[in-house]
Amino acid sequence: MAPQDFRERERKILEAIILSYAETGIPVGSEFLLQRYPFRVSSATIRNVMADLEENGLVTHPHTSAGRIPTDLGYRYYVDLMMERKRLNPDDEAQIQKLAHASETDPMALLEQAIQLLSDLTQEAGVALVPQLGHGSFRHLELIQVEPREVIGVLISSEGLVRHARLELLHELDSVTLEALADFLNEELAGMSLAQAHSELERIFAEVQLEMAAAWQQALDMAHLKALFFEDQASVILEGTSWIFDAPEFQDMERTRRLLRGLENRGELAGILQKDLAADEVKLHIGAENRGTSLTDCTIAGASYRLRGGVLGTIGVVGPTRMDYPRVTAIVGRVAQAVSQAFQDKA
């Protein structure tokens, strides 16, 4: 019997196993299901159904336990074909509304508030892919001289996102020339997307024969400027990791070491979250679906947040595959909406 051919009884028993295991963390047996749910069948019938579910790869039994636990495939089958949307309770909604109307003006601080709220509400680790400047638009470039051959550059996007870097000059550049150069570039790049600004900078230095541009070209390594300001550098912030390590699944030292490697390698997390940048709904990356990373014991739930219809980044949670998927999905989606609203109000 293929999973798509399951009768309602098989679906209900699979759902009961998933929900029970999410709540207790203990393998689920037939007697437990009969006590907890109104199944009007015998214990033997439930055991037979559980055996069918196991044969189809949707549940398994750890060690010699008679109880079953869901597999990654079982979770995927559940969230894609069975899971119903969950309404948030009024207390959760009230806290998320506060975030949507927060007075915080610093985008990074707002994101940190958001993932802390996600962690508190879901009891999972909150995670965010920091806004990528390449998705924004140019507002202002500030050049501050700290030494004769050393400049601090500050690039500000129209969304209020900031990237700064210390630039080493090849030749000394006086403050008057530096200020005039900054004014020239700000005028030339005004209103452009950051991708357009990058291309325009290359054109200016390649084609515009101005004494100012020539001086700048002598003074600054353009490849260095590009790397510092215009390349999309994936950056991840993480809060509430203690929730993961409190889970019974991670009392096993090998799994804990693997998880630590995954959390320390932010590039792995960023790679997974970047897959959700264009998503219009919450995306779930369950267990083995994170193959090629150290996060195959985890589920990452992510949703994009936006400004004026353009994607800025992804926000979500990281936790064991045993999580309350309906609640987590509802909260992640709603918090992503709140972050988008907060960014929009401050634009």
C-alpha cells in the first residue's frame, strides 16, 4: 500500500502518533493511542496499521521498543497532506502585534527582537538570515578619513540597512578630495538599486574621465570595495539554542556534536534559509532533507520577510524534527508578516 492510498484510519493513526510523540517525546504504542484517542478498533488492529505505516517508511521503532516514532518521511507526509492551519491564541497574537508596531528603528535590533519572540513562543531556537544589501536600494555613501591612507566607508541602503568597512588606500587622499568624491558618487548613484549602483560604479571608473574619478581609481582597490559592500554575504543570527539542547533527542552525545557543528557553521544554516527567500509561505526543511549539512537531525522552518514587495531575508526556527508543526508554522508565518510590517512602517 503506497502512502497516497492510505485510508482515513491509517491517516488518523499516523497523525495521532505524530502529535503524541511531539507532546511526550516517548515512542507511541497501541495501548497509549487507545487511551488517548477515540479509535473504535482493537489494539491488535492498531498494531497492524502501525506495521503498515512502518513498512511504508512513515514510522519506525527505536531500539527494541514496541512503540513507534515518526520518520522524516512521515513528518513530510503529514505536513504536506494532513496538517491543518492553526489559529494563534490571543496572547500570542498580542505579542506579535507589539512587534509589528515596535518603536525600534535599527533593523538588526528589530530582527533580534523578532527571533527572540519566535524562540519564546515556540520553545525552539529562533534564526534569521540577515537582510542582504543586494536586495535593497542605494541611499548614501559616507567616506570618513581616519588616516592619510585609511578611510572608513559607510554604505546605507534606503531600507536603513548599514554596511561599513575600513578601506586601505594606495595613495594619500586629502579630506577635501574625499568629500568631493563622496558627493559625486552619492549624486551619481541616487535612487539606484544596489545591484545597479555596483554596475554604475564599475562604469564610472572605467569610462568617466574625471580627475576625481582618476584620483579615486588610484586610491582605492575596486575589487576590495566590491567585496566589502556589494557582494551578498550570507549572515545568520541565532537566539535560544538552549531549547534545542534541552530536547531528549539531543542527550545522545554524537547527535549533540553533529548539531553543534551545524549551528557553528552558519553557512549551512544560511544555505538552507536562502532557499526560502522567494517563498510566499512557511517552508519546512525536515531532517534528512538537510542532507549535505550537519543539521540532518533538525527541522528548519523559515518564511521570507519583505519590504515594498521585495524580499529582504528569512526568519524562522531551528529545532528537533519532533516539533509541534501546526503551531510552529502558524507562529513563524505570522512573525514574518509582523517583521515585514515593521520594516514597511519605518521605510
